[in-house]
Amino acid sequence: MATIEEFEAAAARSKELPAKPDNMTLLKLYALYKQGSEGDVSGDRPGGFDFKAIAKYDAWAGQRGKSQEEARQEYVDFVHSLFA
């Protein structure tokens, strides 16, 4: 499993991508990061016309039940794959 230091290093590295990733990649990065750092999503799903907030909430909720350690490892692996 990835250590906290490896997770944080991957988060910093994700900001150095040569090109902006597509929206699905950004949502996956966001969801895995949030799951790895905070655990399962809490609170109510945003409503109205805040489509960005809804998409982010739904992506994070899609990781529900995954352990923080597993999410951190998946995040580290995913970030590394974006540089391959």
C-alpha cells in the first residue's frame, strides 16, 4: 500500500502534468484523492444547477466503501500511469 508520503508526492506530481487531463480523468483524480484523504463522502448531494459540484460528489460517492489505503494506492498508481 502507498504511504502517506507517496500519496502526497503523487498529489503534487499530478499538478505537473504536461497537458490538462480530460474531465473524466480529473473526476477520477478528485474522487480517489478525496477517498484517500477523507474516506467516504458525507453530506447531501448538491442540487440545482451546480453541475460541477454534482459531478464531483457523484465521482467521490462512487468510491464509497473503498478503504483509504486502497484509494491512496489506486491514486498513486493512476497518477504514475498519466506520465507513462
